[in-house]
Amino acid sequence: TSEEFWIASTQGGSHTRMGNVGGTPQAELYGVFHLLELIATQQAIPKDYHSVPSAPIRWVDEWDNLNGTIERGYAGPSIFFENGHVRQDLTRAGEYARLLSSIGINGCNVNNVNADLDLLTTEHLKEFARIADVFRPWGVRLALSIDLTSPQTVGGLDTDRKSTRLNS
């Protein structure tokens, strides 16, 4: 897969050479994080190590609300939202993306599944792009939960049309 990586090391006299190769920049980042984990836990660096994620999508779901509260949250206010908008300071969101990447997580749904209808307004979509921007360097994709009535209530789409049957 594109997110697989290899770490190799060779001894040459008093020097050790190491290499990290990945199918994507994100995969190389996963390799670096794995190498740092080995060093931090004082484990031997393998001569040849190959890692392939067992699932292509590895996401976490957050339950943050636009007002800054977190449904079922016990550790303080949202790192993404406050007062109905995306926070101005997204430093902690970027640090969270780094943490997710360090354990191979490649996506994050940042909002509560009981989504606010305002999420799909042009203003909010521009704000969410800022979260995506702080996630992107760490290879983490942004996802949003949306209210299933949003196409009708926000987009003004008519949902009362009769369905057309195939093979009629």
C-alpha cells in the first residue's frame, strides 16, 4: 500500500547507517515516528523493518460542539471550537494531529455526530479549511459529521420529489 514504510540499518565500522523509505511522505513520517519510538524506549534498531497498515482508513471521532463544549468530554473545552466558530488559535489542534500521526491515525472527525446545521455554511466551511491546514502536514484528513437534513435545510434542495423506479 502507499502508506507502507521500511526502516533499514547497517553497521560500517563505528558508524551505523539508517534509512527510512515510505510509499508517501505520510508513510515516511510514520517510519520516523516508529524510529523515534524505538529510540525513546531504548529498543534495538532493526536491520530491516517493514510496516504495512492493516486498514487504509484509521480515523478517530471527536464529539466537539461549535459552542466549545464536548459531548461526553471530561478534559476541558474543545481544541477546535469556541463561541460558535473554529478557534482562532489552532496550535493544540496541530499538536493533536501530530499525536494522531505518531500512532498511524490518518483522519479525524472533529465535530459531534449531532451536528449543527450551520456547519455547511460558506463561512464555516472556510473556517474548517483552517483545521484541515493544520492537520495536513501530519497526513491527517479532516472529516465532518453533518445533519442528514442539511441538503434541504441549508442547501434548499427539494426532497419531496417522487422517486423513479428502475426497471419499471
